[in-house]
Amino acid sequence: MMPLNHKLKSISYPAMSQKIRVTVWGEYVHEKKHPDTIGKIYPKGMHETIAEGLRESPDFQVRTATLDQPEHGLTDKVLEETDVLTWWGHCAHGDVDDKIVDRVQKRVLQGMGLIVLHSGHYSKIFKRMLGTSCSLTWREAGEKERIWVCNPGHPIAQGLPPYFEIPHEEMYGEPFGIPTPDEMIFISWFQGGEVFRSGATWKRGNGKIFYFRPGHETYPTYHQKEVRQVIRNAALWARPEGSPWIDSCPNVPIEKAAEKIVAQGESVHKPGEAGFK
């Protein structure tokens, strides 16, 4: 039983008035390889266009990072100063250093939000966090995509009509090799007849993950107001809640147990020795 004079430890929560620190990560490969097509749509890179949409709101402090930067722009310091990370990748998934994937995974488990966009479904970090193939069917034909809001009460869907359309997009179709989402926010329909679970969330450790389907590099999708609204809403939703969860797997000595106990049996660990990992 807790003593009557026991004082609860205070926990420091981030003030809701503080700006949410968002890092927008992008490969920045297609834009440089195809300056006359993709480069014209995204002259400063897709990552900068996504960042521009976030900067339309005073809620965010936004920085960008790209594959070609040292440590892919995701140093320990950058990630420590990131509340929400957005991720767009496509043709260079395999070039992402596994050490950086480890680093991002650790931060998500601690509480950093992760927003994975379009072809980021095949990124190392998304497959790592979900533990499945994340495979799907696809077609490049510039079809109309109609995105239906199937959870209008969710924070990510706020400010949106019952559905919105993207004039030209790449088709993604089912089956989508993901674990059952915690929440389904959007479902897409394409002119060719396919449907796709295009907006879904998961919780991993202390962090929240949102996948959003639109964003093929050859179309101006990230200039569209509804798409920008979704990404802003997602960043607000994915922000950390409470204190970080630091996964250190600590040993609790007998003398610090909540109730008095006596050790019984043998142990493969010496007193104070770290556990096996």
C-alpha cells in the first residue's frame, strides 16, 4: 500500500503551445536525374515542397534532410530535436544505411512520430516497424484517384470533405502486405477499378506511425491543398505524448523492490551485470 505521505513524482509533458519540430526526409534522387520533368514539378525537391506545405501552419518548426547528406541528414542530434519525421523514398531504398534505420527505429519507439509517404511503403524503416513485406500492386497510368474519408472523426481527417480527388496519380492496389492497422482513415478508388487502404495508423512502442498513399514523383500531388492538409493534420496527431520511453532493460535490485523479498534460486547474472540482448 502507498504511504499516505507519499509524493508522486512530477512528469514533464511538452507544452501544447510549443512548435512541433518536424524533419522532412527525402531521397532527392528523381528530381536531379530528371530535371526537365520531375525537376520542373519540384524545382527544390519533393522534400522542400512537402516542407513548404507544413510551413503554411504556425504549429511547426520544419527542417529537411536528404539521402546524400552525411548520415543521410539524420544525425543523433537531428533526431533528438525531431518530434515528427516524414519519409519519402523510392529508387534508393537499399542505399539507406542500416545504422540510420536502427537510429530512427529507436527514436520512434521512444516516442517520435513517423509519417511514411507513397513509395516509402517499401522503405527499410517502414518494413522494419511493421514487420511485414509491405508489398502491393501498382500501375503508372495517370489515373484519377478518389480518396474517401472513412473515419471523419479522426484528427488526421479534420478539415476535409467526405472525399477529394487527385486528377492524375499512380495506382496502388490491394492486397497491401501490412499488419491490420490500428485505425483506417482513408480508402482510395482508382479509375481502373482498384481500391487501396491509403491512410492507416499504428502504434509502435511509444511512437505513432501514419502511412499516406499519394505522392508519385511525376505528378504535382504535394502541391495539392487537401494532401497538404492531411500531412499537417498527421504531424499534429503524431507528435510525442508525455515523456520519452527509454528502453534500457534495467535490472531492479532486490533492495529496490516495492515489497521486501528474499532471493531464491541461482542466477546466470552477477550483481549489477547487464542482461543479455
